[in-house]
Amino acid sequence: MDLQIRFPEVFTQTNIDRRGCQRNVEMKIIAIGMMRTGTMSMMKAFNELGYQHVYHMIEVMKNPPDADMWKEASDAKFHGIGKKWGKAEWDAMLGECDACIDVPTAAFMPELIAAYPDAKVIICMRDPNAWMKSVNDSVGVAMNSLSLKVLAHFDSYYLKRHFAMIDSMIYGLFGKNFLRDHDHTKEVYLELHEEVRQMVPKDRLLEFQLKQGWAPLCDFLGKDIPEKPFPHVNESAEFGTRMALLGQKAIVRVSKQYLPMVGATAALAGVWYLTKVRR
């Protein structure tokens, strides 16, 4: 399949500032699906069941200004910088969405549950050891990538925003030793699930694993079971390809921004040199 079809969020980006937007659809599902818990598969499952706009990290990639807003929300929640978000801010960011999963929303489960008390809540569970390994092998590699960090320094359109958001959110949520102290990271991961269990009545809560397939999910949501198999996306492979494409697009943007400046500087230096030589 063509890469532009597989990864439209990389090739077709928007530049929408959601500040001041309002809620247009009812928020029906809030899923605590931390990164690397099958969130792409769940997003596609929600789409198949008729939930048209599911907020996922993909949405941040589609619309880079979202990263600025999520950083503001993270700074306020985890670092005491700025105003904490209330219902108006959540409606502005998620007003077009009837469901949400993955980070960044998974980092704000208590706030979202309080903002949308009628929404059904799903905990997407994964063995903490398997989850930690998957995070370390994918998200960890990206967060520690020197080439991406260098690109982020120059690519103000997306990568700089993305890393600023992730640093504020992930380190704020799991601590500065997120990728070094695996035991602590796994402990926080499990605590996040338990916090949700304590907040949500059992009739509005589903604890779900991808291997369970359509039946428990459809029963919980009151939906007919689709004829199609439950979606299973190879997220590890897609993650690597997506990050490589984001890096390539950043190189193109940076080249367009800085090469003319380099060329002009080189031309001026050349003129100066020839003038000096002719003297």
C-alpha cells in the first residue's frame, strides 16, 4: 500500500488552532490505552463500530498546533505552570471527537472522566512487562534519538513541538527516570489503571484486552458484532516507519528553510573573497 495512504497524518497536515472551539458531538468513549497497548487496533475497532472521530496521537501529527495545547495542559497538570484545564478547554481540544485513546488523552484520565461523566470508560490492558519492553524498544528509541533531537532543534513546525509536548507529558507522568527505572514506570502504569477503577462505576467500565475480540467490546457498547475480524495492527512496524517518515519530512522542511540562507551567506562570502583578492 502507498505510504501516503497508510500514513496520511505525515503527508497531509493541517494548521488549526483549536482554542475557542466548542463541542459539536457527544463524548461517548474514554479509553485509557497508554501508548503500546494496541491503541491503533482499538482506534480502528471504534471506527468500525461507528465512532467517527477518535482522538489518538495521530491527531497531533495531523495538526501540529495541537502539540502546543497539550504541552500547556501537561505543564499545568504536572509542573504547576499555567492554568489547569477545565471543561471548556477539553471541549475545545476534543469537541469533534466521540472517543479518545492513546496519549496524550491517556495522561489525563481523571480530568476527562470528570469532564464527561456520561461517557463509557475502557481500560485497555497489557502485561506490564511486555508493555515496558515495547515502550523501551519504540518510544524509548525515538525519545533518545540524537538525529531526531537535532532535527527537532530546527524543525519548529512539528518535531520541536512534539518533543516539547512529550517531554512535559511523559516525564511529568512517569518521572524523569521513565526509561531507566523500569520498575517505577511499571508501577505508575498500574496505578493509572487503579485510579480509573476507583473513579468509574462498574456499569460504565470495561477492562479489555485485544485478544478478547469483538464480543465483550460490542456487548459493553451495545453494538452488533461486525462481520470483519477484529483489527490487529502491527504497531511496532508502523511506529518505526511513521517516525522515519516524520524525520524525512522534517529534513525537507528544514532544508527549505535554511538552505536559501546558507546559499545567500555563501554567495556573500564569495563576493567578499573575490573583492578582497582583486585588491
